[in-house]
Amino acid sequence: MLKLCGFRISNYHNKVRLALLEKGVPHEEDDKCFTPLKDAAMLEASPMGKVPWIEDGALRLSESQAICEYLEDAYPQKPLYPKDAAARAKVRELMIYLELHLELVARRLYGQAFFGGTVSDETKMEVERAIAKGVRGFKALAKFDPFIAGKEFTLADCAAAVHLPLISMATKGCYGRDALEDLPQVKPYLKMLAERPAFKRVGDDRKAATEARIAASRK
Ligand SMILES: N[C@@H](CCC(=O)N[C@@H](CS)C(=O)NCC(=O)O)C(=O)O
């Protein structure tokens, strides 16, 4: 059976888990196989030492987007992309804005926002400018109609649900202002998604995993 490896605190792990659950792909999860030591077995499966990765038969595959594309090809029963080629491309474009131009930029703040570290003022200034650009682009593309790419639920919703809250929290924590505050559609959109059984389950499991991690760090 397909195995998803990583940990439930990770937004990228949760993006793949949402795709698996929404598609109804039978799978097991190994959320203990992440080790900060990045041992040889892990690096063989995920050479950048990042989660998630999957194991499916002989296949070892890292990078959440590559994994999700594989799931679409290998398990086409319930697709998470529209049929039309142009519409599919627009979903992929939106995910690139979400991940490359927003999440990856905001990630530079996570050390301070979530892990008790400090980010230099220079980095904060750079990130603030880059995020503003990313938000402008995202705003131009996101539909909220009611789904992020339009009328259909797509993989972009799995990505948006896990990335947008982190972008808000990280920018609020570092600048006292949510970079997404000019997008009032975000909150009701996330609330709507949270009502889907897969999203509720992944959200609940993320909270439980976060609490367990905090409790363990206090010991
Ligand atoms: N581009 C990667 C990003 C994955 C990623 O950044 N994972 C984080 C957790 S959210 C991670 O493994 N961090 C540990 C590390 O980089 O050492 C993907 O889409 O899978």
C-alpha cells in the first residue's frame, strides 16, 4: 500500500495527505519516519532531507507537487484537476504563486514566528517587499468562487488550506500586520474548506501533532 512519510505538522505533508484523502487513495502514513538527523534511508527517499515523501511499490518520491502529479496519473479515479487543458494550467499557475511567491518567501520568517528564533531586520525588509509582490499576484489570480481556482474543487484548495494560515500567522507575528488582510475572502473560504471531512481530519490531526510536539519539547 502507498505510504506517506513525514509529519503532520508540515504544511507540505498535509497538502499531500489532503490530496490522498480527497481522492480516496488507500494509504498508510508513517509520521514518525522524520528524523532531524536525516539518516541515509531518508536521504535516499528525499535527497533534500525534506518531508513529505511517498513510497509506492518500488517508487520513492519527494516534493509535494511531484507527488500530487503522480497521484493524478496513477490514481485518476477522482481527479483534482479540471478536464480542460487551459483550466488545468490555471490551477498549476495558482499553486506556483501560492508556493513559490508566497509560502517560500514567508518561510524565511518561520524561525522567528514559530520557533523562538530571530530574523534580521534586513531579511524582514526583503521578505516584506517580496510578500507584497506575491500577494498582488495571488490576488489577481485567486477566484474564491467558491473555490480558489473557481467553481471546481481542485488540488489548489489542498495547497491553499495549508499555506494561507501560515502566511497570515508568520506576517502577523513579525510585522504586526497580516499580509493577507486585504483579502477578506480568505477567512470564510478557509472556514468553508474546514467543513469538508478530509480537511477537518487533517486540521484536527495537525493540532494534535503540534500539541504533542510542544509537550515533548517541555520535557
Ligand atoms: N518543496 C518541498 C518543501 C517541503 C518542506 O519544506 N518541508 C519542510 C517541512 S514543512 C521540511 O521538511 N523541513 C525540514 C528541513 O528542511 O530540514 C515540497 O513541496 O515538498
